[in-house]
Amino acid sequence: MSKNILQLVFLIALLQFNYFVVKAQNQLSVAGRTIVNDLQPGSGAQQLTTQCGKDTVYYPYNKTTQFQGINVVNSTNNGNGFAQWYPAPQAVTVSGFDFFAWVAPTNYTGPISVTCNLYNAGADSMPTGSPVRTVTVAVDSSFGGGMLSVLKRTAFFTSPYTTSSPYVITIENTSTTGVSIVANNWSATGGGNGKAEWLSSVRFGTNWIRSYNVNVSSVTFDADFIFLPYVEYSITAGFTVSSNCVSNNGTINFTNTSSALLNSKFYNRWVYFNIPQNAYYWNFGNGANYAVNPSRNYTSAGNYTVQMVAGMLGWIRNCYDTATTSLFATPSAPTITSNAPVCAGDSLILSGPAISGATYAWSGPSNFNGTTKDTVLRNVNSSNSGTYGLTVTVNGCTSQSGSLSATVNNIPATPTASNNGPLCLGQDLQLSTPSLTNASYEWTGPNSFSSTVQNPVITNVSNANAGSYTVKVIVGGCKSQAGSTTMSIGSQPAAPSVSNNGPLCAGQNLQLTATNSTNATYTWTGPNSFSSSTQSPTINGVTSGAAGTYSCTVTVPGCGTSSAASTVVTITSLPNAPTAGNNGPICDGKTLSLTASTITGATYNWTGPNSFTSTDQNPVIPNFAAVSAGNYSVTATVSGCGTSSAGTTTVAYNPGPSAPSVSSNDPLCAGSSLNLQASTITGATYSWSGPNNFTSSLQNPVIPNTSTASSGDYTVTATIANCGTSPAGTVKVTVNPIPSVPNVSNNSPVCQGRTVNLNASAIPNAFYEWTGPNSYTSTLQNPSISNASSTNEGTYSVKVKVNNCYSSTVNIPVVVNPKPTTPIASKTGAACDGADLQLNATSITGAGYSWTGPNGFLSYDQNPLVSGISLANTGTYNVTAAISGCNSDVGSVNITVGTKPNINSILGPVNSNRNATSSYSVSFTPGSTYLWQIVGGNQISGGTSNAITVQWGNAGVGNVSVTETNQSGCTGNAYNIDIALWHVGINQPEASQLSVFPNPAKNYIRIKAVNPENKLLTLTDVTGKTVKTITVSQPEENLFIGDLPDGIYFLNFDHATPVKIVKIK
């Protein structure tokens, strides 16, 4: 689809051009006079500068084989305007141009003024829009034998114009008298000197036509107008590299990023001569070459400095700039060392080589990374086993990775150690630990014991062998933690634990018991001369004489006898009185439970009121009555031990409950919880009733989330089972309603310094409580906050209270907008009558602006422009800034409108000899300064005064221009006059004394000289360096140049203009 659109656009453009061809006929008239090229422009030595100064673009001039004249005239079927297109691939400043012209009719004596314009170029390469610069130049009838030096005219714009887009230079004639303009040869053999580039265009009537649609004597106008612009520009050398790192046998690609103008054939003669590579001289650090975008192979890694010299070979002025970068060697892959293999829990130490200025990057198992030459992994485990890599980076260049395999072995489990102790003196100690595959063992212990046997034996132990023994196992070079076992030798046996089956009654059997001890014998002693060697002896049918302390010792051969352990035997004659109790007080009809403490082997005997008796330990009396209240007694009889004294307990009678005391947390607010309380009555249950069908069996019930329906009397009774129900206790409760939430409003947002009004709706009998930012409180219904500031901004809350009951809280936000910063008012430049006044206010984010001022001025722009001001605009201009409806204080600026000065004449000669001095002046106004601009010469005195002195140069025409700036800062229009500069003689030899061929040349140039007279000629390169010399003593001499690099050279002969030589392959 895009292709079709392009074809359609091309077709429309073609139809448009054909339309103009048919309508205008597009015929030009030829001047028909011979033109002589007596100009020999040339450029000097190159200078290292990015500011290249002024150059004159001789591009169409250098394309020319023969110059011809063509008439520009305001008449039907003739072109009334000539245009020449130039590119601007970067910022170019155009200050004027040279052209060559004379008044066409030979019988016309007066000058004709032509309009010299500078336009932006349209997409069709022709002028578009209005001129961006214009100046009028007078052309007289001086022809001077057709010499270009006589026909040369200069258009100098009042102010230079800078553009980065193509521009068009035009000469336009509104007179019906023709002016002949010099062009190159449109009918040259082999093609016109326009080279079919179609850079020129012609205006017929009001339409500009490209030169390929224009005819001259039935020949297509393939020619350029010799319009040579004065240009200024800057160049910057620059390039990028594909990599800053150089490996062995590595290739680096260089991309030229120098100023675009260096690559234009219109401005750089290297490109014009089709040797653009000569504009760029490269020193790669391992050799040099001319190229635009070179590649370079580096056989060995290393550090290199690369410099590129970018040269602008201008038409009359040369300049160059340099760019430099550094390349660095790519390091070799590093060698890694370590302390592997290591054991889990140890530190793995990795080491890299020491390289000056290097940074390090480690990688490895378990996402390991590091940035130091040597790195330590502490407390490693098996997950740290694997391959570790290291790269080094020097000057931004990173090596290939070096690698190392490291192994981390696991630590064996702590072994279990055991022994056959405890032992007595002279016995053998057996140490043991479980077997582990591929393991070795390390035993240590008391008396400097060590062994590598899995289960070692120590024979005939002594006291020195007692203590702790440890064992470690070693697998794969990794040693376990120590397992330990403690062995005691020859210690006295511990006293046995002894007991008996007492207390006993006389006649029962006594059983004595001692704990078992290995290899031990027992010795018992006790009351009544008792002794026994049995571990647990028995004494049958004991008497009171058997009561007392019994002792026992154990004896182990070789280990001695233990200390004695003892047990006390009690033989009871009479049981103690049992402890009696009951479950009273008891109500009518309830069951009475009597209790007696337990006495082993005893029988019981109870007596009590109403002839009660029982032999149960814990008897019961059902259907209790008041006659059963009183004291109950119990005795215990143990066979063979007698009957105890009596234990007693008193049983109380309960007649029934009384009315409970009641209370509450009255009064309360709806939604609150009502807490009801009744006094405690032992054994009672409770029954509550009240408003809204309330009932409860709790002693102290709670009613959550009450309402006004919960108000009224609440009653409670207490009931004890079989003891009856008490009279009712009563409490009165009031539940007040919650007030309504007030409706709230305010006048927010408000501006800083204004009053905030808070409003709440009226609620009968209510008290109001407001809170807010900055610890604000108020008890007013509708409070106000005067002189509000940012501290008053935020959320305000209000609630109301009626009968001590609070409504819900309602919130409302308040916004206090700050007063904007006062804008600072100012103006730009002078305020001059008829000019525009630029007012400025400082920028305030988010603000709108309002300006007022004299003569009814009003604007809402931040920086308004007052067009075409007059004296009526003198006065004070005020501005305010507004944000969110809040106005700042007023900023002001006082403006006094001044008048523009007017210069209408320059006093001084309009004719002068070349290289002579002349004086020029204008009328003086106190307080004014004067800016003089000279074309064709230089101001040598006078500065910015009203009178100056000019030193003229060799140009054929000059111009004096002056502008005045008065004490109000107002600058008037420039006034200028043209100056005719005349020859007073030619003293230098002309370059026509020399001719060179072939040019361009490969190996030799042939030099022809008129009157050689042993003249010394020098050949210089574009930097001004002499590369060859030759003494010319014959009319023709050969000079070998085959050993020179391709490029531009200059052959110099005395003070003549140098001859340009192009050396090619």
C-alpha cells in the first residue's frame, strides 16, 4: 500500500511540473557576451579548530568549463528570478553571497537594483514561504572585458541566518530592464555543467520552475547560477568503536560520527573530488590509513590509542578536528587455585591471579558469586562441591572464564561410645563403638591412653584408668565430632535403698527390703539384736519390741563395703480418732452425707441425734428433717490394735432462702449493655424477669445492645432445691435514646487567610463537641476559624450529647489552599516605540496569571507580548498568580517606552582605491552607541562612536552599514551605502604563469612555466606542510608524486595564488 501511495505522490508532482511547463513556456534569454575567468580561489593551510570561520562555497564555480550570461528580467516569457539550492546537513550560518552580473543593455548607464533573498528550501528544492533574509544590491553596466573580478557583486545580509535544512539563494528583478547573471555552461559537450543535479530554478511570473523544465534556445537549462554563499560552520571529529577490548587476532570496526558537513561535496572538497576517505586520517596505534568507516585487525591483544583527524578542505578556508579513544587488551583466562578437597564445616579458599587494576567475578555452585581476587567460603557443605569459574575485567575488558573443580566431603556422624564398667581394680576394660565403612578410629582417654582400634581393651585396670574416654571416626579425611563414655573403677558401693511394710500392729509380719547391687552381699542389723545376710529378710509375728531403726550395708569384692542405709519400723497399739465431716447445712427432705477418714484395717461405729447409729465409714441419712440436726460421733477399731477415741461433726439445718439484693448500671444509653446484679445465696438458683419479655436464670445477667424498650422494673428470686423460693428483689432501669447524627457542612475549600465556617444541624437539648487539626476543639454548634492557614487543613469531626448519650461522630474535610508566591514581573529587552514589549512573570507551578497595565492592557498569559507599543504604553504593569481560586500578592514592573533613532545618511566617500583608508560618520545623538559593519574592509578606529576609519581590501566593491542604539536601549534600522573600490595596479605574479597537467594525476605532474628563471616551487599538503620542492629552470619540468598519499596538494610559486593538485590512485 505504501508503494502505491508513493507512486501517487510522484504522479501528482509530475503533473504539477508539466502544468507549469505548458503555461509558462519557460524560455530564457542569453546575454551573448564572453566571460573571462580571472579568479583563482584557493585555500590555505588547515587549522586545528572546530570553529572553521568563514568560507565561500565555490561548488558551482568549480563545476564550470565555461561561464555564460543569462538575463533575469521582469517581462513575459522571461525569468524574473533565479534561484540556486544548497544543502545544510548540519547548522550552517549564511551571511551573504557573491554573484556575477552586469546590466544587460549596453546603452543603459544607470544601475539597476536587484533583490537578493535567502529562502528555506521546499521539498521540491525550490524557494518556499517568505524570504528569511533579503538585501537590495545595485548592479551597474560595468563589464570590464567580461572579467569575473569586475562582474563580481556581493550581497551581505544585515544579520546572518543559521539553518540546518536546505536553503535557496535567489536574485529577483522587478525591472523591465534586464540584468545578466553569470551561470555555468548548459550546452557543454558531454553534458551541462549543472551535471544533471538540477540545483537551480527560475521564476516565471509568480511560479518557480526547476531547471529541467526550463529551456535556453531549445536546450534544457542544465546549469547552475554562480551564487557563492558566505558560510560559517563548526565541525567536530568523532567516532564509535564496535568494542574497546582487543583480543589476539581481533577485528575492531570504527563508525564515523563526525559532523555531517564533512561528508558534503558542497562544502568539503575531499568529497567533491570523490576521495571522501582523505577527509579522515586514522592512526590505529598499530598503523595508519585514510578511510571513512574503517575496520582494523589487531594480531595481538594490547593497549592502543586510536586517533582520527577529520579534515574540512574548504574552498578558501580549511580546518580540522581530532577525536581520540583508547583500546585495551582483553585479559587471558585466569588460573584458579584452592585448598580443596575440604570437609563440611571447613573454609574453602579460592584464589585468583593478582592483576593490576582488575576487577574479579566468581561463579560457582549454590549461586555462589564473589568480587575479590581471593575469596573464602566458610562453613561449607556438600552443596558447595562443583566447578568454580573466575573472570577478570581490566579497563572494562573481560577475560574468558578460568575454572576449577572443588570437592567438599561430609563430616561423619558422631560415633556412640560405650564400656563394660563400672569396674573394680584389676578387671579388664572393654571400650566399644559401632563399625563404619572405610573408617579409621581415634581413641583417647585417662593415663595418656590412645588407640586406633575400633574396640580396644585395657587389662588389669587401676584408679589411673578411671575417667572419660572419647572416640572419633575418620572417613575421606574428614573427622567426626567425639563420642564419649565414662568409666569408674574401684569405687565404694553406694548405700542400698531400704524400706519396710509398716506401720504394723502387734502379731503382723515385718518385711524388710533392699535394692539389688551386682555381686554384692548384704548385712542387716536392728532392734532386739536383729541381724541377717539376706537381701530382703522377714520377721514374723512382731511385737512392740521389734519397733525401731533397721540398717543395711552391701559389700562388693575388691570395692569395699557401702555406708549403711536405714528404715524405721512402727508398730501401732491403738488407732487414732478418725476425722468426721458432713455436707450440711441441710434443707428439709435433703440427704445428709457423713464422712470419716480412712484407717487401714479399721471398722467404724457412728452415733447421733434422733437415735442414729451406723457401722459404715461414710453413712447417709435420706429425707433429712430438723430433728436430725446436731452432733454426730464416729470411732475406728483395728483388729489387734483396739478402738480409737471418737471424732465428731455438727450438722446444721437450713430453713430456706431470703429475698436477694439487686442492683444495675442504670441509667444507660441505647446500644449499651445492661448489667444486672443479685446478691450471692449459697446453693441458690436465680430467676429474672423484666421489660421486653426479658428472662434469665443467671445470677448476674447482661443484656447487650439495649434500646429504650429495655427501660422498666427488673425482678429476681432465689430458689434452693427443697429449700423454697425467696421473695422477689426489684431494680428500676432507664435506657436513654442515642441522639441523631447531625448534618455537617463547611465552606471549603478556602484560601489562606480566609475564614473557615463549620456547620452542624440543630438537635434539641444537644451539646456539641468539635475536634480537628492543630488540636482544635469547640463546643459551639456552628464554629468559625478566622485567618485560616495550612495548619487548619484536614478532617474535622463533631458529635452531639443528649442525656449523657453521644451520637455517632461525623467527619468533614477542610481544604485550605495556600496563597501563591508573588510573581516577579520583568521585561525582556528595551521598550521601544513601534516594537513589541515582552512582559515576563516568574513561573509558578499550576498557576494562572492576570496582567493589567496602561492603555487598558489586560492579559491572562504568563509572559504576554504587547505588540506595536507606543508612548501610551508607558506606566506600571501589575501581575497576580492564581492557584485553585487563590490569588497571590501583586508583582509590578514599571515600563518607560522610548523612541527608535533614525539614521538617513552616512557621510563619507562612495568611491575609494583598494587597500586605501576612508572616514565615515553619522549625526551624533548624546547617549547613543553605533554598530558599524564593513564588507570588503576592516574598521580600524572609532569603535562604537558615530565616526570611524575603514581600511579597504582588494575586493571590487565594499559596503558600510551602521545601526544606532539610543540611551533607552532602542535600536533603529540599519542604514548602508555601497563603496566602489578601484585597482591601483597589479604587482604580484599571476597563477597563469604556471600550468600543470595532468590534474588529477597518479605518479607525475608536468609543470609549464612562463619565464621560469630558476624559480623554487614548493608542494604543500592541506596542513601547510612542505612535502616536495623543485627548482624550475626549463619551460617544462616533471615532478614525481607517486610516493605521496592520495589527496589534495598545492603548488606554490612566489606569492601567486597556489595551484591545486589532486593526487589519485
